[in-house]
Amino acid sequence: MTRLRTSGKRHRQYEPGSTNCARLLIIAVSVILAACGQDNFASTAVSRSNVQAPHWIDDPAAGPILPITAEVDTSSHLVQLGKTLFHDTRLSADNSLSCSTCHDIEAGGDDGRQVSIGINRAEGDLNAPTVLNSALNFAQFWDGRATTLEEQAIGPIHDELEMGTNLPAVLKKLAADNRMVSAFDEAFDDGMTSANLLTAIASYEAALITASPFDHYLLGDVDAISETAKLGFDEFQKLGCISCHQGRNVGGNMYQYFGIMGDYFADRGNIRSSDFGRYNVTKNPVDKFKFKVPSLRNVAVTAPYFHDGSAATLDEAIAVMARYQLGRPINQAQVERIVAFLETLTGEIEDDLL
């Protein structure tokens, strides 16, 4: 196993103006969910006077966050072909970028930039989300426009600001490489095709699952995380963070408005189309400023944060969430405990996936 590299990394989603009735209803429901999240999970919270393992250890599926337990086959020809393609710059128009350019597997699965840079040094308008554990997401991209990893893989290839090419052009370049042709023939009965290229990349991405110390804690190892981290998990639940960040991926399983309890975008200013989130897919006005809730796995090494990369540090991101999503005051001691918990979500990558 290789621990995710942390050195050199910088610690890194309401409609402004009038709000219609539908938005008010959704915001009200969200607030109720946050409150219910606090009450419903209160019995699983760690006692401040007697820090111990959560009571659902005997039945991990009963807890708000589910542990990663499955073993991943990382050595198959398919996964290894996908790994090769993921790191192959021939997937870009000018052979300058690979998937790994924006998704550095050793450094959290992202690029550490506020927004990503494509071919010809073109600047994108969104922060690159981590590719690690992306198979556990219910949809891909901040706006959820892809429902599978294969759909996600084709997006950057065709995007003029990212790789700026197309699958036939990519296949033409790869077909001139006898070793690549042989690798496809070994992994697929029908050899090198567009569909198989996407399947290979998706298979590699699906193997990028990172079990963490917190998973060991959930499964019964009470010493897997520190006492401060246990208190941080308690804080995380009581504040209501757990209402959106739960499940096996600690997020990645719902859409939510950025700015339930405050007008984030009016306060930040300079609203762009990329801030519309899910609306850009559905064209339904009620979906403006709604985004896929990101996974918090490996969050301590994937700065900067949010779709716009506006929070440079984890401390800052927690403070923004407390203000705009929960509407609750939070002090530095609370922030530090939550950071300690979030750091336990940093997992490991199998060496043969690097």
C-alpha cells in the first residue's frame, strides 16, 4: 500500500436575490434534514466524557457512514490497461495531457489547482474533483451530468478546454502502437474500440478505492483514530454535517444547494454559468446553484475546495459550510476537532495502481 502523498499540497455550493416558493420549501426541508440528522444520529455520537467506539461496530451497516470493506482486483489485464490509458497523453489533441494531469493519483486524485488547465493552457471554470472512490458516487461531475464512469471518461476527451479531441482521433494514434494493440487484444475479445477504451479507463478508476483509518475504526479497531478525531466525528454529527455527508463515500450520494442558510454567491460575487450547477443539465430553474455533494474521503489532501476552488484550506472550507449550509456558529476548537476526524478519511492506494 502507498499512503496518499500530502507534501506540497495546498489545503483546499441558493440563488441570489428573490427566492421562489419551491426554493423556500426545499431549503426548509434541508434544514429539517440537518436537524433530524443531528437527532437521529445522536445515539451513535461519541460521548465527550467517555470516548469509545461507536455502538454500530457489530453491525456497520447501521451507522451513518459505511465502511469500505471490499477487496479490489488491481492486477487484471483490464485494470492495468486502464491504468496505462489513464496516464497516456495521446488522449489529448496535442499529446500534452493525460487524465492523470488533472487527477494525480498519488496526491489525492486531483490537481491542487483552483481550476484545471487544459490544452493550450486553456483555463477551465471548475475545480477538479478527486477521481479516488469515484465509483462510489451516484453520479459524476459537480453537476451530475454523467451517471457512469464511462460517461465521465469521455467528457474531458471531447471538451475543447480540456483534452480537445475525439475518440476516433485517439484510437488512430493508439492503433499505431503495436504494444497498445496487443494490450487491447489481451483485455477484450474485440480488441481496440472506443467502447473498450472507455471501459478500460472506467475499470481502472473503479479500482481506486481507498480504505482509511476511519474504516478500521468503524469495523472495531478503537485505536485506529485519535481521541480528538473521535470528538471531531461527534462534532461532525451534532452540527448536522452528517445529513449530507454520509454513506460509504461520506457524500457523493445526493444533490444539495450551495447556500441553504445564506447567500453564498451574492457574498462571493462574480456569478458565472458554472455556478448554476445542476441547472446546466436539467434547465429547471429550481436546480440553480445545486451541486452533487462531494465525497469527503481524502478531503484533507484535495485542497482547494468547492466547485469554484474558493476555499484554500480545510479550516476555511469547514467555516464556510457551517455558515452557509448549517447556519451555525463554529469556533476554532470545533474546527480543529473536525479536521482531525476528516484527516482519518485519508486512505491508501495499492502500489500497482500508481
